Amino acid sequence: MNLFGFGKKDDVDPEAEARAEASRQSIIAGGLPLNAIDRLTEQNERAKAGKPFFTSDLSVNEFLLTRQCGFEPLGQVMGSCVYHVGFQWVPTGSWTYASGEMAVMTHAQVEARTLAFNRLMEEARLLGADGVVGVRFTREQSNFGTSEIEFMAVGTAVRRIGAPPLPPGSLPFVSNLSGQDHFLLRQRSLAPLGFVFGTCAWYQYPDWRSQNAMMSWSNAELTSLSQGVYTAREIAMNRLEGEAWRLKATGVVGVTFETYHEIIERTENSPGGFIMHFTAWGTAIGPDPHGPVRSTPPLTILPLGPK
């Protein structure tokens, strides 16, 4: 008997079950589900057969400028990861007061971001892309629980018109720049090299000066807590710059910051404090080996009708 649309175990198609298991194993290995692989492979084969079709989140202006700087859109691509954050001990107690990085929380952010962007690049690779432009990157607390986070990256895969496929082992570039910004870069012989990211979760406890300030009737800066914000920022930015250096970039543009904090309540045995989450991301750029884009001068259009 088939109840609620689930059916009995005997009704399960062995081939469908085997395919579902293979898809789960692909995700466990950091890859894509089989349905996504099949869809993108089929889309790439149609393009090779002279029947290209694409979807994108590019505006009309972005689409035309992308074409004008020598690239054609291939399709919209996505990478996603829902990740569970493990237990993180916070050193707050009467026997120890110590500020420091929350390594478990930081590692969860880095790993979730890496999995999401690897899947984005894998989708682009299956389409035969050279890069992904206009990437929108989001990080949200999952609805599954307070210890789950979801990272998602969505963009448009592009390929240089007339260029050969990327060499084996090469990865498409990823950029969060708009189509207009991408075009302006190419006009100045610059190219996006990749998406770079830095994050830090830092616990800061209030020292005795800040504790006294919190109990004072006067205005006063909580200096140790201010220092915690700066510390988290420096660690995150150093990691972002490290990724850019590994790409041999000359700089990072379009940097976006995301900050939020978790309050650790004061108790009889603990001064409290906060956990500062500081994340920064942007697009690393460097010289374009193809040289500047030759753009068409804009047309001047005058109305010919009566005033």
C-alpha cells in the first residue's frame, strides 16, 4: 500500500536507488549531484552541436558589455553548502580569562565557503567556461538549527569567444564584479584572477578597564572590546590578502565586509564579552595577457521630433 506518496520499500527502483546513492557519494566527496552534472553536460553538448542556449542573471547592459569585451555567456551556475558548526569551547570562567580565535567556528566558515565555490567552479567547468562573472555570495543561518550555516554562490559562466578550452587542471576565474566593472577592467588591460576570502571568529573578553567602564555612570570606550574588533579584522584581511598573493594578484577590488557578533552574557563567575565574526571577500585582479579590449565608441542619439 502506498501511503502519503512514499510507497513501500519493495516498490523502490534499484536503478533509481543506485543513482541516488551515487549522487550522495558525489556530494560527500565535495562534488555535484548527478542530475546537475547531466544537465550541464547536455547543455555543453548542445552548444558544441551549434544549438547554444543559456540562462543568466546578467542585465541587458551587462550581457552586451560582456560580449563586447570578448566573452559569451554560457549559463547560470551555482554552488551551495549547508554545514554544521561543531562544538566551540569559549574560555569564560572564574579560573581563566583569555581572548582568542574560535578555531572551530572559523574552520566551519572556511570549509563551507570552499565547498560552495568548488561546486560553482565545477558547474562552470562542465559548461566549458573560462570564468564566472557577477557572482552573488550569501551566507545565512540555516533554518535547520542554530548550529547550521548555508553558503551559496550564484553567477554567470562565460567563455572567451574563439579561445581554446582551458588546459586540464586549470580552474575558471571567479569574480563578484558586475558586467560593467568587468568590461572596464578589460579596457585597462586588467583581468579578474579569482574570488578571494578571509574570515575570523574572535572571542574578546572585557579587561578590568572595560568592566569598570560598563559599571560607570560616565561615557567611556570599552577599549578591550574595540581591540577585539580590530584583531578579528586584521586576521580576516591577512587571510584575504594571502589568497590574493597565491593568485599572483596586484590588488583586490570590490571588497565586501560582513560583520556580526554574539554576546556572551555576564555572570557571577564570568565577565562575559563577545564573539566577533568578521568576513571579507572580493575579486583579485592582475594584468590581462590578452591586452586591452577595443571598445566601440558610444553613439550620440538626437531627437528629431518637435520640442
